[in-house]
Amino acid sequence: MGRKIIKSERIPISLWLDEMEEGALKQARNLANLPFAFRHVAIMPDCHEGYGMPIGGVLATASVIIPNAVGVDIGCGMCAVKTDLEEIDRNTLKQVVGQLKQIIPLGFVHHKKPQDEALMPESYDLRRFPVTQREYQSALHQLGTLGGGNHFIEFQKGSDGYIWIMIHSGSRNIGKQVADHYNRLAGKLNEQWGLPQYKQQQLAYLPVDSDEGQAYIGEMRYCIDFALANRQLMMQRCLEVLNEHTGAGALPFEGHDMINIAHNYAASEMHYGKEVWVHRKGATKAGKNQLGIIPGSQGTKSYIVRGKGNPESFESCSHGAGRLMGRNEALRKLNLEEERKKLEAKGILHSLHAKRDLDEASSCYKNIDLVMEQQKDLVDVALYLEPLAVIKG
């Protein structure tokens, strides 16, 4: 399949997928008509409608930053560790999963006690960051917690013959508070400047060189580092529990003790000879030979990939399979027993316990094999991972 290009807007929209839902396409057109959007808009194969900017969208801007083009879960991303374990029996896996559910808070639950402050991001002057400063004590209770929605901890069997642990989680409530604060502020300022259309499109912006823009960039970076610290603490606890039951330890993969990649952030990068702010919302960096993670869904393969550094995608790729149906639609349409049988037939210890969990069934997601096929010019597959057990909020 060749890349599609829509040329009807101010700048082109490059699509790495065959069909795009109407709402997401309208959002992509809005992005392409922003006066400060640079070169073209890139849409990844896992794309679906979001707030303001589609999930799976990549937008480069000159001199402005858009909080909603990063999203509310700032720094949300993936991490993966290869263990030295080659086999694990189902009963041991059940015990490991059961113990982890006791020590890693899931969903909206936080730790009752604050976690070690030494694990929090360093080298930040929080006096300059009003939201982070306000939320800091709460964040100490959220460190090492999974969250809900599509966040997960998964034990997997790699095509390399080893057991892997993969985690998908973000910056918890602190990221949402930062995102909401600066999105509201940007909307207010855009209205004052006589530009209410950006607020209406949920794409209110802040000039990078303004005090407000600099404050957002600083707090966003803090949230990215907090999200990484959050994943690191959960991974440490997963490895400790696995070691307790099996004696297993971690093995480096191509020199990496842990592969980590974020998929909701903005960063200053050079593209086409210009320094621009690249917003990746549900998209990950895929620089030349850069290791990345593209998860499937509960019950399907995930992939460790190497980026090809394709300039046409601003060196980006998809962040997962992408949703096929909305959460409410899934609850209406899917059958719990049928979805459970699909996972149990594969021997997976799954997290579909009640009807309310159907919004995270495999049938809610696009075919990961097709998504990978559509981005062959963006990444090479290093290895694939089959799910063994899934923990979700």
C-alpha cells in the first residue's frame, strides 16, 4: 500500500492508512490549515479521533506549542524488559499476577503512603511550575500506579525465546492537571488575541517564546520524566515479584536494560533543515535505528521495532494498533463470553472480568498485523511478543 496524500488544505496531509473516520479526518484538516503548521501533517495507521488532534497524529509547528496536540496524559508511553526466563508455567504466572495486583494500584487507586521522593524527577525548580508544585504531594502517591483505560502490564513470550515484561502507563493525574491548565490558558489568550477559532477547534496555542509557552514546556517535560519514573517503579516491582517466584532477572536487549518510548509529547527537533516543535499525540519517535515499542491489544502480538528515520513521517510511527470502536460502542456491541473465549482459547490470563471491561477487548482494536504492514517504510520489526498474562485497571 502506498502512502496517500490529501492536497486540498493549506499544507498536505500524509496518510499511512487506507481509510480514516470522518471525525479524525476533519481534525487532520484543521491541523493542515493552521497558519503555523509546518510542511505537512502526518497521520499514522493507528489513527482515530481525539480531542482537537487525532490520536496517531504528528504535527510540526514553527514557534508555537499546542497543549491539546500533546493531550492530557503527557508522557504516556511504553517500556519493555527482556528477562532471562525462557518458560513460566501458568500457575506461577497466576501467583505473580495476583501478587502484583496487591502491590501496584490499578485504575483510579493510588498508594496510601507517599513513595520515595528520590524516585521523582530531579533538576527542576518547581517554584517556576505552579501546577506541578500544587500536585507534587499527590504525585508522590501516584508514583508506581498503573491507571485505567488502555494502560496495562503484560507478561509475554518473545520470538527470541525469552519472557518479556511490557508496561503502558503515563503521568497519571499530574499530567492531566498540567494539560487542562495550559489548554484553558491558551484558549483564554487566543480569545483575547481575536482568534477564538483555535479554541473552538480545541487547538488553542501558546507562543514558544512567551512566559506561558515556556511554563507549559517546562511542566510538560516534568510530566514526561514523571511518567518514565512511574513506569520504572512498576517495572522494578514486576521484576522483584517475578524473581521471588522464579529466580529470574533482567537481560539487556541490544545494550538497553529497559526500552522506553513516550507517545504523548512535543519536542524541539530539526526537520527539513528547520527547527520545529514536533507534537506526537499517540505516535512515537522512529529515528534511524531507534528502538521502539508498538503494542497490539489484549490478546494480540506486540512488537519491538527499529526506526527507519523516515523524514516524511517526521521520523515517527504508530503507538499501537489503534481503536476500531469507541468505548461506549464496545459496551453496546460486544459479547463478554465470546471475547473471553477468544482469549482463553489462546491460554492468556486476561483482564476481561465483567461487561464494563469490554471497552478493552481485542475486538475494539484494529488488526495489528495490518497496522504493521502499513508502516513498513517507517519501522523494521526487531521481534514480536505474544501475550501470556495481562493486568489492567
